[in-house]
Amino acid sequence: MRFLLLIACLIIPYEGFADEAEAKEVNPGEVWILKSTSGNGMMNGGEVLYLMPNNAYETYRSRRFDDWNQFSMVDTRNLVKLRRGYEVEILEGLYQDEIYKVKLLSGNNKGRKYFVITEDLLKKYNLKEEEK
């Protein structure tokens, strides 16, 4: 029994380190490409960028704490819908890097600044490889 407890104590802490090592790091100046598909209409899902940082933060906070009672509704006019292959450039991190300010590099709203939730960025975007 002691032997099993000793093995468990030795193995459990190392699992946490593996997750941290695999986590991607987001740095200003990087370009990320949307890899997931999105539907044509807002009702079909899809990926969005937020016009206002507080809208992105309220959505993040509601997801994290599963507290949708305090959720402030986001007006769809304050969102921009993305298609697969759209590129964004990271400008700066906000709210302890839970939200990033980005510049849209593709589509009709190219050049405008928006906000993205870091969790969405890491799950649904790929870092663009630099061409040599």
C-alpha cells in the first residue's frame, strides 16, 4: 500500500508539468490563421472577434465561472464573423493575457482592430509559419 502511495505521489506532479510545456505561447507581432470552419449565418456558430474588450472579457468570464446570470448580452453589431483562413496579428494582451487585441489581416474589415479570447485563439487558430 505504501509503495502505491509513493508511486502516485511521484507521478501526479509530473502530469501538470506536461500540460504547461505543451501550452502555446502568444506573443505580440505573431500572425495566427483561423483553422476551424464557420457557418454562413450567426446562428450556425462560427468564429468571431469582438469590437469591444469588455464584451470579450464578459464572455470569457461567463464561460470560465459558468455564471451566465451576470452575462451581459453582446450586440451582434459589435462582432465580426470570420471565415477559415482569415489571419490576425497579435497586438497586445489585456486582462492578464486572457484577451488579446488583434489586427485583422483578411476580409472586408482588414486593418481594423478587434479583440479575441485567448482560449479561442489557442483552440481554433494556428500560428503562421514564417517564410524563409
